Amino acid sequence: MRILLVLMTTLLWSCGNGSDDDPPSVNDPGTPGVLSVSAYYYTEPTPGNDLELLQRYLEALQLVQDAGATGQFQSYRWSQLEPAAGSYDTQSLTDFSNTMNSAEQNQLTQLVGLQVINTVTREVPVGLENTEWDDPAMITALENLLDQLIPAMRGRVSYLSIGNEVDVYFANGRLSELNAYRGLVSAVQSYLSTRLPQVKVGITVTAGGWQGPQVQNWIDLTAFTDVIITTYYPLQADFSVRDANVPQTDFPALLSLVNDRPWVFQEVGYPSSPVGESSEAMQAEFVHQVFAAWRDANGRIPFLNWFLLHDLSTELVDEFVLYYGVNDEKFRAYLDSLGLRNRDNTDKAAWAAFKQEAAAL
């Protein structure tokens, strides 16, 4: 798989998208911000070999670019890039560099997620598992990792998230760690201010966190960041869907919580499975509602990434259920049906809605 990833990114870097046009600006008429799609490829039938898998990956990228996407979101676990403190994974760093180069060649505005925390767990290197977030050893280790990544990021990355959906982790009995984590991210932001001055730093918090009773914790946690970064999956507590039209009220409510900085929507998605009380028609309507709410935000959401192009493979859904530790039928159905297209390479109604809305930008 690592060889395949290198081949993918190297080929994309060498090919580009064949266009000399600049990506649209948030100031262009009718363009609320940069549109991105997580270009996961179709997985059924199972690819026969690595070259077939590569072809599917390239087809997925072409689909989202043809639809009008000019952004890219990529995330990396700290423990993936640096398995043990001071010991970097050379291949992962090479993959990272190739991905940055590919995005530049394709003229894509980039959001990078560095998962120091990933929703439910710390993703730090071995040797730092029990180290306080604001311990000098932790801060130095993260700055040293960034030194490995900065050459590939310089001039290519617009947004950087330090920690993914951290509210879920902290709300699970770890609120006492908040000040220390804020100290870590603040130190990193200061460290990057002269090394990557074009990069806007944030911390990813779920929309559910922003809309929940502990919202003040997340406002305080992000009070110093350059941007506010969120994921948006409008679900009930039992993982069934909320009404498809909720973006009309949710987007303004979110933006009102912090009105002095831009909001980056790292992931926006809505399942189509009837198990979660949804449908293809509801998912398609959600697409229309998101684009309408985005336009009404008047440029306050400069980057929006749709998650995702195709449904996840059954095997990957199984892995996520284990990772998150939520063995629930509706949770599985949510993960299993987020794609705008089916895993067998056929369209859902949402894909036609998405192409229509993207074209209207």
C-alpha cells in the first residue's frame, strides 16, 4: 500500500490537472469559498491489483475536479509520521511531501490536519503517551516534527488543524487537560508564525460540540487561533439524521458563536441509509441546503470540504467501528453511507445535486 501511495502522489504531481487557470477567489461573484471533496474511490468490486486501484483513485480525483473542486483536505496522525519520539517514518514523510507537491501542481487550496488527538484518543509517538500537553518535551517534539514537514508545506498549505474533533476527547472526562492543550497549540502557532506565515492555524471541534452545553470550553480553547475549524454531520444522539434543512439554522448559529474569525468546514456530510432514518432524497436535499447556507454566509466560510465522494468500503467501516468503540447499528449505517456516490461506482441522487450546486458557483 505504501508503494501504491507513492505511485499515486508521484503520478499526480507529474500529471497535474492540465489547467493554467487560478482557483476561484472567495471574492469572486457567487463564490462563497473554496470547495473541496474527499475523493475516496469506489471499492466494489474489489480491485484486482494495485494498478486498478490507482486508476480508480485517479478517476475519483478527476470526478471532483470536473465538478469544480479546487481544494483538498488531507489528515495525518502524529503517531503515523513519528511512531516513536524522535524516530520519524521516512516513507510517511515522503508521502506527505509528494501529496503537497501534487496539490500544488493541481492548484488546490490545502487544509492539512495534524492529528495530535483524533476524536477519541491521543495520537502521540511512543514515549509521550503520559506527557502533559504543555510539557516542554511535548512542545519540542511537535515543533521538531513540524520542522520535518515545513519544507513541503511552505507556499502550499493555507490551513492547519492541530487536533481533530478534540471536544469528543476532552469531554470524556478530560476537561482538566484543556489548558495544557491550549498551551501546546499556542506554542506551535507562535513557532509557525515566522516559518509558515501564510498558514492559518486552528483546532478542529465538532459542530455537536459547538452546539452543546460545553460550548464555552471550546470558545476558550480556540480564543487565540487564526481560524475556527469544525466538522458538520447533523445527527441525533442515536446517530439518526436530523432534518435535511438544518444547515439553514445551524450555519448562522455556528458563525454567531465566533464572529471575529473565518470558519473552515473540514468535513461536511450526511448519510443516506434508511437505518439512520435517511434516504437518498434527503441526502440530496441536504446538499442543496448546505450550498444555500454557505452562500448566505457571505464569505465567512472560506473553505468547505465535502466528506465524501464514495461510500467507505465495508472493511474500512469495520475498522472505524472498532477504533471509535461504538458498536451501534445506526452508527455503522452513518459511516456506511456518507458517500455522494455508491461504493459500486453508481450515482446517488446527492451526486447530481452536488454537481448542480457546484456548477452554480
